[in-house]
Amino acid sequence: MRYFFYLFIALLVGSCAKKNEVEEAIDTMDLSIEWNRFDKDFVETPENDFNTLRTKYSFLLPANVEDSVWFNKRNDSLFQVVTQEVQSKYPDLSLVEEPVNSVLKHIHYYFPDEYPKRVVTLVSDVDVNSRAIYADSLLLLSLDTYLGKDHRFYKVFPEYTLRDFETNRLPIDVAYSFALQKIPMTTDRTLLGQMIYFGKILALVDYLVPDASWELKLNYTKEEMQWAKENEVEIWKFLVDKKYLYDTNPKLFQRFIQKAPFSKFYLAFDNESPGSIGVFIGNEIVQSYLKNNNVTLHELLIKDEKEIFDNAKYKPKK
């Protein structure tokens, strides 16, 4: 017994040492990332110099749109208020530059063909579907979607979504945007397949933002995370007993995976549960697979969901 204990400690120490080596290599990496503040340049560039702005941001200011359209946009009172709030929250980029650069370095380390070279910050009229967009060597960040959960702009949004507007979500959103591009949507329409697919997404996010808590990656509060962990056995038993795992009914996606204030078991404790509980279970399955199989990140990403489940040796924690 003592032999196995020392073997476990040796493996744990070795794993931590390897991880530290990786993080040190990433930390010293120089990607020469260029940061541009389109949100400021757009409102501060004089009209007689607008062609220079068009050249610099041709992907945001298409040539087939007249200058007058952009000038009217700049003069719109609501747009001006949003822009002022962004400038007030982010007079410089000190709050976001370091954590975002770290994600981009991790991307380049694990995917050497990916070379993120340019980050552009902008105002998107609080378009929550375009918070962070990773496209080839370009990253677009909508700063007006990260003004803090208590900001007056967000009063119209459901309460359970307000955590999305915090600055600490930004590196997670960058990693998530990249992960969605790297991991093709699964063709497995079963609830189990969908859960494991999103578990793979979170596994890649974990590689790219290793210092973030699982609460932040899952977008749970500490209380929600505690509830999920304490009830993991019962959640799994419920899904098995109801024969939901291999069911392809799209309503199950809405009940257990889709973002929501709570998951829908249709039981008395529903309001106590966090939303997207299926994503939590899917992540637990994928993490169990990584623990019990000697696979690289790239190997994980191309594994189909059935193979992951069959070899995960997943056992809910009591």
C-alpha cells in the first residue's frame, strides 16, 4: 500500500513539474501582439482623415458604405453614450491586455500554426453574440459587453446572464470562441453526445485559461458549483433512469444544456439547480477520460463522443 502511495505522489509531482514547465515556456513567449482601439479611433479621427481610418480598419469599414453613414453613426446620441461609458471603464487596456495576451500565447503554444497578431477593441451596440470573435490572426473584442454586471445598460437582460458582462469573463470568451472553431459541432444528436461535446469545448478552454476556476469556466457561482458537485450522483442517476442519455429529443438540449436560470428536471429542486447542468456532467466525463487515458490535447479533440464515454471510466462523485 505504501508503494502505491509513493507512486501516486511521484506521478503527481511529475505532472505538476511538467505543467509548470509548459506555463513558463508560454509566459516567456513573445508574439508581438498589436492592440488597436477602434472604439477610440472611430470617434476621434477627424472627417478629413477618415480615409486613413478606413485603410487601417478596412475589415470594419467596408468600401461600399459611404462615409456619411459612419459620420451619422458617430453623431448618434445613444452610440455616443455607450462609447463614453466604454472610455470611462477602459481609459486604457490594462484590465484586459495581460489576460487576453495570455490566452493568445496559449493558443499559439498548443496550435503553432495559429498566430494571433492583432486585437481590435470596439463598440458593438451591446451585441452579446459578438463579445469576442477570433478569426485567423485577428481578435475582435466588444468592450461595451464588459462594463460590469451592475451597469445600467444591462438592466433589460435576465438576471442569470448578468455575470457574462464582467471583465473576468473576457479571456474565457476568447478561449471559447477559439474552441468553437477548432472543434467541429458533433453529429451525435443524443443528449450524452451533446454533453460530451461541450465537455470537450471546456477541456480546450481549460488548456487555454488554466488559472481560471471551473466556476468561471462553467459560468457558475460558487454556490451553484457546490450544488452541482453535491448532487452529481443524483443528477446522473436521474438521466440514466429516465433513459435520457441516448435520447435525441431537442427539448432535452433546452432543459439540460442550453443557457438558462436553472436546469429543468421538473422536480421540486429545479430552482436550486444551476442552468446547463448537462455541460457540467459532460465536463466531468471528459475530465475523467483525460485522467484515465494517456491522450494529448489534439488527440482528445478528434475523439468522437462515444469513444470518450466508453473509455472515461466515469463514476459520479458522492
